[in-house]
Amino acid sequence: MVDLIKNFATIELFSDARLRKTPFRSGYRPLFNLPGATTKISGSIKIIGADYFYPGSKGNVEITFIKEMIDDGYCKTGVKFTFDEGRDILGEGEIR
């Protein structure tokens, strides 16, 4: 069985014209850039209180990481991060 780390966070999905133009639903799996991590970490976003998360939006989510990919120390309250789909950063957030 896979151990999971679940965190609540507030995120913002940027609305820059060259980035993501469509909303996403719960289950979206971008790559996360966490301070001190040597690689990008895959995680799944569950939207709280809405069906879709639109570009330009800011809101609360639950992010789930596979424990073998990341240590609990990376997910402390106040840690700021970015997330992407490749080279372009699509948004930013903070663990709460």
C-alpha cells in the first residue's frame, strides 16, 4: 500500500495568455516545485468548494503527494511553492 501525504493549501492559477487557458477539475496532477527539493514532485489537487479551478482564480485545495517521493518536512505550514506542466510555471501556492 502506498503512503500518502495530504496538505491543505491556497493556490493561484495564473491567467497569463501564454499559459493554461482552460480550467482544471479535482484530480489535476501538475509538478510541484518545493523549496529544498532536488526534483519536481508530482501531486494531485482536490478542489475545495468548487467543481472547476479557472485561470486567474485563487482558492483552497487539498494536495496529495506520495510519501516515497517527498518527506513530511517539505510540507510545513507557510511553505510557498510553484506548480507547472513542464517549463512554464502555471501558478503558486502556500501550505496552510
